[in-house]
Amino acid sequence: MVTLTLETRLDGVVGGKTATALEKSFAMRTVGDLVAHYPRRYARRGELTPIASLPLGEPVTIVAEVVRANERRMQNRKGSLLEVQISDGQGTLSLTFFNQPWRVKDLTPGRRGIFAGKVGEYRGATQLANPDYELFDDEVLARHAAEMKANVPIPIYPATSTVASWQFTKIVNLVLDGLGDVPEPLPDELRGRHELASARDAIEWIHRPRSEEEYGLARRTLRMQEAFVLQAALLQQRNLVRALSATGRAPGTLLERFDASLPFERTPDQVSVGAQIERDLQGDWPMNRLVQGEVGSGKTLVALRAMLQVAESGGQSALIAPTEVLAGQHLRSIARMLGPGLAPELMPTLLTGQQPAADRRKAALRTASGQARIVVGTHALLSESTTFADLGLVVVDEQHRFGVEQREALRAKGTSPHALVLTATPIPRTVAMTVFGDLDVSTIRTMPAGRAGIQTFVAPIADKPAWFGRVWDRVAEEVVAGHQAFVVCAAIDSEALSKDEKSDDQKLEGEAERTRWGVVQVADLLSRHPAFGGIRVEILHGKMPSDEKDAVMQAFARGEIDVLVATTVVEVGVDVANASTMVILEADRFGVSQLHQLRGRVGRGGVPGLCLLVTESPAGTPARQRVEAVAATLDGFELAEVDLELRGEGDVLGDAQSGARSSLKLLRVVKDADLIAEARVVAERVLQEDPALIRHPGLEAEIERRVGIQERAAFARA
């Protein structure tokens, strides 16, 4: 057999039919993809279990004697059935073999051996279907062999309907038998310090361990490999950006005029982060910075000042937002902040996919000619038809909605433009290091003065059903006082909901089985509520046409709508100073950071904010704890840590997992924080001494293999 490498295509090894099934089920194309599909757990063949106490559904190993064997034709389908009865002296058990008549010559009465399989039941009797067995003449040998096998872990793989775990085991065994040497990605010094296995042994032992110790060592080795390769890839990307030459963008009169027009003093953090960005924009290489800050902390102000600095030399800035609503909101906010003096000069322009054709053409022309020095849009900015005269700065809002490749695709429309990423979701240190390791990170913690603040209360209607009615009375009282309110639902129409429901393994204990309150149901309830007789209620959700969504948002901003019943389309960037109340129904169905984001929509002006988290989760359940954690603090950074603790490792990297990030199979960014930090330090040293990785070919090969094609192309464009 030809020696296989990690790059060898599977169709030449396992055959076209099996290779197609693996690609369809697991997106596997190469030997490297296959061996990176690790077992999810290990089973035991079972201790030498007495037949009298066999557990149903469990794998067992038995030493027994054949009592009788009988072959017969099957009645309802073609083929034969061999039934064998075995006994260990205390009980009897039936073995069944389908279409294997030759086995009757082996399994003659009186022969002893070991029998291993999964215990099933047929017509009230326990049985093993198609078990493995070995027959021995020597009783002592039989028992010794059985005990040895009982201690060998059996890998259980994530499976699909087309590729079962046992089939995957056979495929892996075939591949491992032919796999040659594997490049070593870890430096010898790091491997030696942690007493890790070689790369080839780690692959062998995670799939075919002879003991718990072997697969434990394999997991430790592969976990360190994941951390080290990811950090090296991210740092290499950062170094690539720093190797490019950027157009220096010095501040000038535009920024001076803007700062002079501000009706408030900037916060200390806005000043310090602004100074960092000002220096970056004048540097020799493109800025690549992440700014994280609470809702309302002034990230947009910081980004706008950067845009003005770029505009001074005629450069353009592009701000890409995840939704049409948010893009429109940003445009209005930027135009308002620029004021009548600066807005006509900079001509902030909106460019989205849902605009009428004439509007979009006009926006595209302004962008291509350089007339619009600030362009705000959605994914439409990434389309091939969108071109810029001199793209100097890319601003990505809410980075967790975009992968690296989208950020870099937008950057590719300029000549090494600067990049600024904004997120209102506070990011714990380990996640920042893992997901945004190629960016420099700045944090805005101080909030602007003059905010009235927000009070948050949990309305536990499972314990206190009467509170549900009180929630609506409270909303009506706020409207009568001249304020506005949001009501957020987990779905558009709960009665039409089916495929959007979470699966059981996504639910937290205590979370509602299904959504009861969609936007449609709440709007109907409020239309019949006596306290809402003169109150203007409108709905907003993502399925509405773009112009309709925009019209509703603007009407709400102008105070023409009192209560807006919406989905999470209002989660980010919607800024209505007169909105005082946020009701979140079935709050247990939302994540901690999402609840915190939604709450940040109120209390933004001089009006005190009120957030009511309505939940039916029983006290003491994780779902209820999540809601109570949000009510207990307004500190988003504290909540980010709480979120990690409550969710464990589930979806810690969120939608930012793409390319290199999706290769994380064993690494746990919370539990392995120290390991990730150490891997980063070692990776920095390796790249400092060997930037092209000439002396580390194994690491270079592993980065090449693990980092996705799309992301690799994006890295090359950066």
C-alpha cells in the first residue's frame, strides 16, 4: 500500500462511495480531515460480565461455552439466520448471525471462547446480534485474553445516519494502517516541557488507544497543537499586515472642527482610545484594531473621529453593519453628529442590498467617484460592483456577526486600508486572544455622564402569574408619562414556529419547551388590552421589507409610535432617547450578552430606564440563573465572564468561528486559558526568530492545512 500523508485525498484510499459519504456528512476530503474527527468518548468492552446480570444496551465481554447452534431460513426475507446458545454455567444467552452460515462449523457444542457485543433484547430474551468472538482450546488463555480486551477503550465517534460510529472506526483503522510520518508542529522545547507525544503517536493513540493513559496523553498533545497552531496563524496574519505599507493619514482641520462642535467632554477612555487610533492611522503599517465597549460607551464617536482623520487627505471610510436597520441607524447618527457644517462636505452615504435600484446606483456612483467620504452599508459593500476611489479605513460593527474573510474582502477594495472593529459584546481575555488574536485590542469602560441609568427586574410568572398583567400596566404607565417602550419576543409567530425551535441539546435546564409569545401574538394581545386603548403599537421584524422596517424605526424615533413589538432586530444600534422601558418576554430563551445588549436600548437619554425580564423558568434552574445574573449587574464585562460560566464551553466563540477557528476540536478557551497564553508567548518567539517558518516546516504545513481556504485567501489579500 502507498504510504499516506495528511494531504492524501480520501477517494483514493477508501473508495469513491465512502469518500462521498464522508464529505457529505463531515466535509472531509483528505486523510488530515479524517484523523481530526476525534472520538467523542470511549466505551469499555465490559468487565467479564455474568450472563445472569447483563445490562441492556451496554457493550459486554463474556467467557462462555457453546451449548447448541441451529441454522434456519428466514421467513419474511431472503437469507439465513444462525442462532447459537451459549452458557457461562450461571445463565444462557442467545447469539444471532445473519447470512453467515459458515460460522456453524466454528460454533460447535462444547467450544469455549470470549464473546463481545452490545446487549439487545428480542421477544423478552437477551441476545447479542452479530457479536465478535474468539474461540480457544485453553480455558486460562481464554480468560486472560478476555481480561486484556476488556481494558482496551473502544472509541465512539460523532456519527450520522449514513456513517455509523463502528463504520467510522473501520475507515480510521484502514487509514491509520497506511499513514506514514506526520510533520511535527510543536517545537521540541514545548513538547519536552509538557511531556507530550509525537504528532504521529497522538493521532494513533486518540483513535486506537490501548489504555486510558494513551488517549489522555493524545488529547493533551492535540489540545496544545490546536492552541499553538491557532496562535501562530493569528500572529502570522498580524505580522503580514505589519509588513504592508500603509498610507499615513494625519489629523487636520476636519477633526478640529468636529471636536470644537461637540456639546460634551469626551470620556477619559474615549480620549485614550482615540489617541491610540490617531497614532495607528499615521503608522507605517495598516491599523488592525478591535475596540470593545459597553452599549452607549461612545464607540461610534471614536470611529467617526477616525473617519474624519482619513477624510482629511481625501480618503474614504466604509462602515459595514450586520443589518439594514443598524446600517440606517448608523447613517442617521453619523449625519447628526457631523452637523450641517461637516455633513455636506463628507456626504455620508447609505449602500444596502434592499435599496431601490435608482438609490443604490446613485450611492454606488458617489462611492466610486470618491464624493462620498463616509459610506455605510451591509453585505452589499462586499459585492464586486462596489468600488471605492481611495478606501482608507474599514470599520466593522459587531464583529461577532462577520467572519475574518468578510472583513478582509472589504479591505481588499483599497490599498492596505486601516481596519477598525467595533463590538459592544464584552469579550473575556481568552476569547479575545483566540478569536481576535490578530488584532490589537482597546477597551472603553467609562460611560458618558448624564445617563439616568437602568433598573432591571425579573418577572417570574411561573411563581407569580399575576405579574404578567402588571408588566403591561407598567408599560402603559410609562407611555402615559410621555415615554416609549420596546417589547422583544423570541420569534415572529410562535404558532408558525417549528424548525426554528432549539433542539433539546441546545436548551438550558429550565428553559421553556417552546416559544409561547411571538411578535404576532403579543401585538394581538395588546390590541385587546383595555389599558392600551389609545396607545400606538407597531411591529418590527427581520422578514419585513427593508423600506417598511426603516419607516417603522424612523416613526418610532420621531415619537409617532408608543410601543414597538419586535424581534432581536433591535438588539444593536437602535438609539431612541425617549425609550424608557424594555420588556423581554421569555427572557430565558436569550443569551446573557443578548439580554444585556437589548437592555442597552433604554436609559440612553435623561429618561431613567426600566428593563423587565419576563420568564417562566423555575427558581434555581440554569435558565433562571442566567436571567437573574443580568438583573444583578449592569457591568457587561462581569456578565461576559458569567456567561462563560453558565454556558460552559458550548458556543463560546459564537459566529466568529470560521476558517482556523472551526478547527478547535479539543481546546476549551475558558478551561485552557493558561495553555493558550503560553502557546501565544512561544508562537511569538518562534515567529520572531523564524518569520517565514523555514526552520519549522511542520508548523507551516499545519497552518496551511488547518486554516480554511477562504480565510487563507483573505489573509493573502490583507
